[in-house]
Amino acid sequence: MTPILLAIALLLSVTFGYASVCAASPFGNCRKCRGFGFQMKTDRKGRPKRGKNCRRCKGHGKRIRVGRWLYNRATRTYRAGTR
């Protein structure tokens, strides 16, 4: 197998793998709060304490994956164009 065909096969497998992850689980953990929904703070004694709600995920702890966001946008555009 030539290196070009190997690279194409690897790229296709990564693409289909990410598409299947987006289809099976469209939401992932928020990167800012790591899925907690709030930032962890420490008090004066160094003990962990709950902080304010995360602004990025609005306290839910989940975010929509980029691939799913693109799929939703493309589907919405297609539906708007065929009406």
C-alpha cells in the first residue's frame, strides 16, 4: 500500500470515527468547567469550594460537539432551502 493511500485511509477512518461519536453522543463535557457546571475555587484554608456557574455552558456542564453543530447547521440550511 502506497503512503498516499495509507494517509487517505487513515483520514477517512478518523473522519468516520468522529462522525460516529457525534451521532452517538452529540454532547461532550464543557472544556472550561470540565463538566461540573461551575468553576472550582478554594477557600482560605485550601479546601475545594463551589464557584460561580460556568458562563460557557451556563451551568449545564455540557457543550455541543463541533461536528454535531456543523451537521445541525447544514440540516437547518437544507430544510430552509427546500421549503
